[in-house]
Amino acid sequence: MDILLLLKAAIMGIVEGATEFLPISSTGHLILAGDLLNFMDHDKRSVFEIAIQLGAILAVVWEYRQRFVSTFAGIGRDPIANRLIINLAIAFLPLAILGLSFGDKIKAALFKPVPVAIAFIVGALIILWAEKRQHTVTIETVDEIKPIDALKLGLAQAVALIPGMSRSGSTIIGGLFFGLSRKAAAEFSFFLAVPTLGIASIYSMYKDRALLSMDDMGAWIVGLIFAFISAMIAVRALIRYVSHHDFTIFAWYRIAFGVIVLVTAYTGLVDWTVQ
């Protein structure tokens, strides 16, 4: 058993869970963390990063287990449950279609530290813009979201195909532009993560099944467990936070993080070598 590999897997799991539901880009953080840790080879790491998203998904399912149980139990006879399922299906489609069409090209061109750092800063400026403008709430809860709203949120989520932009951040900030309350935007982002990340994880593991090895199973399990724990903490913290604060602090974090990566890359202080 490679203890160092398991330790790196635990760190990657913590990074995934802590950043997946915050508007700071889990993909961007994983690319940077994996590069710094020299974790696995590039292809295996890509599958690992997507697979441990299952831990983050399980955290959301557990945290909102009563809502998920009542929703699935009410399919076909409960209008609220039917609306949520339809909205999630609609919101999922843009990312799925664009991801299948352009995902490989985007990965080849942009899944590198410097493009991620630039996306961090651009995303931060969008958050600052969203927070500076007048925010008029027309949708207080997830149950008030209509199919047309779900389509808009799905298009916003699709922006996260650019690594560093953040899936949750794109959905949540898009929600603010579309009139959702902060809590409704955050919770819909959580719910949308279940089909989005779940299907992406299963598809990736099937497509790259040749890279799967029993020798790496320990690292996968450790990564998934730590992703679950850290995601649980992050989800609860974010819901508490948005009840009383805006997202400006995340924008400044993104800017600081992005600048650090760009400066270290330019000066050679850190050898960013992801290919």
C-alpha cells in the first residue's frame, strides 16, 4: 500500500468536496492541486477527479435526503415533485449536449493551469458585476422555478465547461441574474449537481474503463470518502452563509488565487507542467 498515494488522494478528495458547491471551481482547483502534488498520470487523474465527484453527490443526497425521497415518491402524482424533476432534466440538457459536442476539444485546449487562472479572474469579475447590480428577487424558492427558468440556469451551468469558471458558480450567479433568491439559486445548483455530476462520472468511468485498475482502488475509495466529508461541510456552510451574505468574498478569493497562479507561472516559482 502506497501511503503517499493515499495521502495525495485524501487531499484531492478534500479539494473536490470543499470546492464543488462553492462558486470557486472544483475543476480548476483539482487541476492545480493535481499538478502540484504530481498525482497520478494525466489520463488516470482525469478519471479519478470525475469519479470522486460521486462523494460530493452523496453528500448532497444525504443532506437533502427527505426532499429527494418525497420527490421520487411523488413522481406522477405530486405537481411539485413533477416540476422539480422536469426542471432538473431541462437544466441538465445544455451542458450534456455541449459537453458531448465540444468537451474533448475544451479539455485539450484549456485544462491547464494558466487558462484556469485566467478563468478564475474572469469569473470573479462576473460575480462582482452580479453583486453590484440591483438584485430583484422574483423566485424565492426552488419550487417556484418554471421550465423556462430551468433552461436559463442550464445554459448558465454550461459556461462551466470552461475549467475555472465553476459549475456551481455559473448556476448560482446565473440564478441571481434571473431573479432567484440566493438560497433558491444555491439549492437548485445542489440538486442539479446530482444528475449532472452523477451521469458525468458514470459516463467517464465507462468511456475510460481501460484506465481503471484494482491497484488504484484504495486511492479512489479514500478520495471519495474525503470528498463526501468535505462536501457535507461545504454545503451546510454555504447555505448558512448565503442567508446573511453575498458572494463578493468568493470573487476576491478567485482573483487572489488566479493572480498567484499567473505570477508563479510567469516568474517560474512554480513549475506548472500539466499537459
